[in-house]
Amino acid sequence: MSGVSLHDRVLRASSALARETGLEAPETGLLGRLPRLLERVSEWTKRVDLTAARDPDTLVDLYLADAWVLAAAGSEGSWVDVGAGGGAPGLALAMLRPTLELTLVESRAKRVAFLRTSGADLGLENVRVLRSRSEQLLARSFDVAVSRAALPPVQWLAEGTRLARRSVWVLLAGQAAPTRSGARICRELTYTWPLTRTPRRAVCYAIDG
């Protein structure tokens, strides 16, 4: 598949994700804008450590699959993506759910520059980028919190329950779902990254009280 374009890979992955989740690509230009984002990621990664994904299939899966599953889960309101890094899953989630109020939190200046430049280029008016560390954010500032490997799952669940009023998403590969007093699993989704066939789980915790 070395000669397959990013656009065609995105089309293939999005079709598989639509079948798996029941969520069709929205009429927001996602399928045209995401390849542009991934080309930008590849270019910036030559100078800035945005992602460890080096092959096109992994790059498409990384940016699209988790975001698609979260979008299909259907929770609205204000979201925070902590340790947003190169924008996975936050930027694609913003394209899939344009009604979300999405804050991307990142502490490293070069990654913040990438997120701000990319958000503006993609016309994502529902995204703000905040240069900060998670612990500097006020408690209960957002409805929903998510993070893709900024912290180990147990630590992220603790920090996510501090930040969110309603629920926390923990994205997992092969690890067991963490537990925490005051947070109960309300949804657990098992899925596969469509191009690399990597098994994944997204676990949603409702925050009690």
C-alpha cells in the first residue's frame, strides 16, 4: 500500500469506522481536511516531536479512530483534551463534533504552536488551545475530560475526575481498566483501528456527586 495516498487511506478508515460505530462522516469537510492535517503533522514531525507514528496507516488510525469512537458516543458540552500533543484525538474530534466546545491543553510551546496553527488552518472555531499543565487547571472546569496517554491510566482517571463535572474517558490498549472511588464505569467500547488492526478500548466513567 506504499503508493496509496493519505486521502484514500482516510476514506478507507472512515468507511470502516462508520460501519463499526454507526456514525457517518459529518458534512463538515472532514474527509478533505484530515489528509491536510496529517500532511502537516508529517512535515512538523521532521522538526518537532509530535508523534511516534511513522507509517501512514498508523498515522491515520492514530488521528481518526479514537476520535471517531468518542464522537459516536454522542456526549455534548465542554470537553478538555489533556496533553493534546500533536492533536490526536482532539482535532479530529472537533471536526466530527463541531458542536463541542473543545479545549486542547498542552504545556510544550512548539506543540502549542502546531495546535494553534492547525486549528486556524482547519477553521475549527470550536477549539481553543491552552498552554498549561493539567494541574494548573481549575477543578470541575469541563463537562468531559479525555487524554490519550499523557498519563498512565490510573493517574489519568484521578486527574480526569478532578477536572470534569460529568465524565472521564480513558483510552486503553491492552491494559486493564483502572478503578477509582467516586467514578463508575458507565460505558466500555471495544473496537479496532481499521488500517493497522490494533485492538483498542474506550472506557467512560461517570463521576458521582
